[in-house]
Amino acid sequence: MLHSQKLSRIFFLGLAASVAFGQDGLKMGDPGCDVTLQDREFANRKFFQLCHSFDLREPLWVGYVLTKADLDGPASRPAGFQTDKLLKHAGAKDRDYVGSGFSRGHMAPAEDFSRSKEAIKTTFVLSNVVPQVQSVNGGRWAQLELMVRNLVRQTGKAYIFTGPIFENDEVETIGDDAVGIPTHTFKVILAVGPGDMKKMYAVIMPNEDSVKDTVNSFTTTVRTVEDKTGFDFFSALDKEEQDRLETTKELFPDSLTRKKAKPAKNKR
């Protein structure tokens, strides 16, 4: 059943304060998680980091580094999702999603962590998911995730941040814990290749059944994502290089789009 609530804080306006932690996923810059706003909590989950919102019961961003060596591991997906008991403040519960009509949309995808049972299991905490329309979750969004893995197979490494966007002041919610339903989800990628080659990719995808166009139809610039979320991605780069990369709209090469993504499992 859908509900709605007013956003108590418009977190996607204004630059969030940076918090230095130094994990590998934040090596190219910490987007910030302004814990002074009280509804936010930074969480380190060993294989990825996230900024969690108590008000929305979901992550505002999830970040990690992905290398070619991490891909195509033997670990299979666990059976279900768990409440993140390591959060200091309450998060979503599985019952919030049951019967809601929305999938549990991974921000850090399970397939990116197939290197070990421990790694893939950590992605099945509810602090790593947002309510996502299933046709998006198992369709173009799943294809985007596959394309990013194919990109890493070509370049060798990528720094990735993913999260929700809320374009309306009044946010629809699901469940007794009022988990916020994003209007869009974003993904920003800094691909690093041989010879210190760097390219940035960014996608903002609507969270609605009407998503039929190609992934490249939803590409944008990292700077646009920053404007909509208030977070500062890849700030460890030289300012001139950061500005150049973040204002360039990169399309995913055709070679990454040819293989179809398999429908996601264990989403409901």
C-alpha cells in the first residue's frame, strides 16, 4: 500500500559536508554524508560504503570500487534480504516491501560481489536497496549494471556510486516504516584504465513502468547528478580534471550493450 510523506529535509539541495574515511571505494573522493543533519548515518560494510537516511529508511548513496579481478566469481545469490542490524538508527524491514508492488532494488548489485559468499551476502541488507519498479529493476537497470561490469572488463577498474533521487517535495512511501519511493535512481562511474585513462559515465533513470528506451537515452553528466543530489563525487581528482570529466556526457560504447542482462532474481 502506498503512502506519502513530506520530506523533512530536502537533502538533494546544497552541497553535503565531506567526511574523510579513506576506504578504497572513496579513494577518488568522498561524496559526503552530513551526519549533523541527524537523519544521516555513514556506514562501512567492508565491501562498500553508504550514506543512510533514517527519514527515508534507505541509502542516499552506496559507493565501491570494482576491478576486473572481482568479476565472474563462483558465489551465488542468497535466498533473501536482511535488516541491517549494524545501523545505529532503524532502517527498512523486509515486511515493508512485502505486497508493496515494488522490488528491492540493489544499489550495490549482487553480481558485482560474486567473488565470495561473504561479499555477495553483504549486498542483501536492506540498507543497500530502494523501492524500484520491477520492470526497471529487471529491465534497463539490470542492463545498465551488466554494461558497467563489461566496462570494467575492458578498463580494469571503476569507482561507482548509486542512489535514489526524489524530485517531489512529497514522497510516496511503502510499509509501516515509510520507506521512500524514489522518482529516479542514479549511477555515476569513474572508469580508470591503462596509462591513467579516465572517463566518467552518469545515468539518471526514471523509476516507472514507462522506461523502454535504451540505457544511453538516460545518460547525463556527473555534474547534473551532483546538482540533483547535493553530493560531490570524485572530489579527490585535480579540480581541472574533475570539472572536465564531470561536465562531459559520455555514452556507453555499443560493445557493452549487445549482451542482454538476465532478469534479476530474489527481488520480491
